[in-house]
Amino acid sequence: MPLRSPDLRPALSRLRRTSTDAWTQWRRRALFLAGGVCVGLAAVLMAKAADAAQTVFRHGLGLSPGMALLLCPAGFALAAWLARTVFPNSQGSGIPQVIAARALDEGSARHALISLKVAAGKVTVMCLGLLCGASIGREGPTVQVGAAIMAAFGRLSPERMRGLLLAGGAAGVAAAFNTPLAGIVFGIEELGRAYDSRGSALVVATIVAAGLTSLAILGDYTYFGTSDAQLSLAAGWLAVPVLGVAGGLAGGLFSRIVIAVSRGLPGRAGRLISRHAVPFAALCGFGVALCGLASGGAVYGTGYEEARAILHGEAAPRWDFAPLKFLATVLSSVSGIPGGLFAPSLAVGAGIGAEASLLLPHVPVGALVLIGMTAYLTGVLQAPITSFVIVTEMTQNHTMMIPLMLAALIADAVSKTVCRGGLYHTLAEVLVRRAAGQPKG
């Protein structure tokens, strides 16, 4: 009886499946890494462009501070017109667009929020806003740009689109602030609101790639410089609940105002804003110019330089900086021009902490400023973990971590009594309803 040769087809089939799976995994990893490098490059370019725009604006103010009364309204009007007609969905910080894009299933609706055209418009019009003195930041826009870049790579792997958007947004925060841990926390707490163990390694890999790219170009740096501020016992700890409540109230009020205008104010005022969006933006720009003149030019732009000077004791505490920066940021946010909230919020928080030093003269100003930053940023975002982690990483101050945690928890609870629902997620719901053709609600 002749011997039968063994059937090798099942073994070969398993080998082919294993090889295909291995290739798919490596291709997916390469996709996230390549996207991370591109996000890092974009973050560096946005940082340099934003700094250049602010420098040009300051030079103009040096010639004549009154120029702002013409430049701000005209710049705001042009930026609002571009954002509405040429680059729709580029308005605001960009984070709500990323959250909404992750929630949408329909490809064209998602693409409308995070396309490369929107990303290019975001960068262009954001720089125009900074060129005209708007109180905006670049970190939120970096999140939308990062998500748009990863979405472009996602055409090679459509089934991983939500993970790519999450990775791109988180990498944008990490590269913009040089805070990789905050990028991870932001992705989980704010963008995802859930932990996906299967995609976590790829998100971290994207953040690492973006961070290394930024480090290779800009070098290792701490966003606000290293701070060794400490909080003494007894009287010093009184600042934690005081600033926690103040930051939560102010941040919740800010979010409530922005949400109300975004949804549409009731009555005649709402109709006028909706029908005359560009003139309304010009009016907001005029208001920002008045705030700038009243503050001696301190409230224009991101507020980075002012917050850094306050933190390190290079500028004397001023009672009017925080309220004027708050008002300028509100006007910039409701005007409809592209721009982020992180840096201006940190500047407002620094101002609140500096004001507290006038009431608590025996507490180190640096410690009060760190608590104020954390409390107000938490009040705006209602993301307490992200807030205290990002402030800790930006200053490399780990001795203040427990006070910052406590301040963040207090501010989060207080903010929610003023404004129900986080700012970014509430605005994202508006975008989702709009994409579905439903009323804003």
C-alpha cells in the first residue's frame, strides 16, 4: 500500500495568517510612529509661527499702543470671515472638533472637522489672530492639527481611525508643552473619557515620536522654567481651598459664557450675533484692544511671558491683570476666531494666584501662582488630573503635587456647580448635532 504524503496546506495557511497578522501589526505601529513625527514637526512650526506673530504685534504696539484700536477689530473681523467662509470648522480651540470627530461614524462628516485643509486654515488664521492681539493659545489648535495629520495617515488603516485621532490629539498636547505625561492623561481624561488598553501602547508610541521630534529641534526645556516653590503648613494651606474655590468659580463662569454664545443667545441679541458674525467679531476685537490699553499691553496674546514673569517673581502682582486677561480671553473665544485656551487660562490662573499674594503676604508667590494656574485651568476644562499634571510637568515642581491635586479637586467640584458639563464636550455635542442636522439645543 503506497504511503500518503502529509497534507501541509493547513500548516501553510496558518503560517500565511501569522505572517499577515505580523505585517499588519508592524504597519500599524509604523503608521502611528510616522504620524507622531509629523505631529511633532507641526507643533514646532506652530510654536515658531505663533511667537513670530506676537513679536510683530508687540513691535507695532511699540510704535503706537493706540494702533490696537484699529488693528484688533480689523484682524478679528478678517479672521472670523476666513474661519466661517474659507476654512469652516477651524473656529475655536479645535479640541471640540476632535472629540466630535471621534463620536461621528459618517466619514464625510468626520473629514469636515479634521481635514488637512481645516488644519492649514487653523494655523493660518490662528497666527492672524495673534498678529492682531487676540488672547488665544496655540496648544488647542495643535490638538486639531495633530488629529488631522493622523487622520490623513488613517486612510491607510481606516479601522483604526478613532485611535489615530486620539493619538494625534494627545501627541499635540505633549509636543506643544513638552509634557508627555500630560499628553497621555489628556488623551484618556478629555479626548477619550475612557481607557482603551488595546490602543494605549500605540498612543504612547505616537506621543514619544512627537515629543522626540520636538526635542530634537527645540532641545529639552521646561515650558515655564523650573520652579522650586513650596507651600508652608498652617497659613500656607489656607490658600488651597481659597484659590480652589476662586479658580473653580471663574473657570466655570468662563465656560458657561462661551457655551451660551456658541449655542446661540436667546432673543434679539442671539439673532443679531448669528446674522452679523463678522461685525460681532470686530466688536470683540475692539473690546480686547480696550483691555490691552487698560493693562498696558499685558493681556494680548498667549499670556506666556506674563505668567512666567509672575511665577518667578519678575513682575509685581497686579490686581487688574487676572480680570482683564479673563475678559480679553472671553471676547477672543466668543468672537469665532481660531485659538486655544490653555495658555491664556494658565495666565489668568497665574494672575489669580498673584492677587492672592496681596491677601496672603507670608505665602511664597510662586506657590500661590501654581495653585492658581491649576485651579483656574481645572475650572475651565473640568479635567482635574490633566490640569495638575500639566502644571507639574511645565514647572518640574513635584513638591507641590499634593496641594495642586487638592486645589484641582475643589475647583472641579465648584466649577460643576456653575457650569454643568465640560466645555469641550458640550461644544462637541453642538458640532455632532449640527452634523446630524439637529437643532443645537
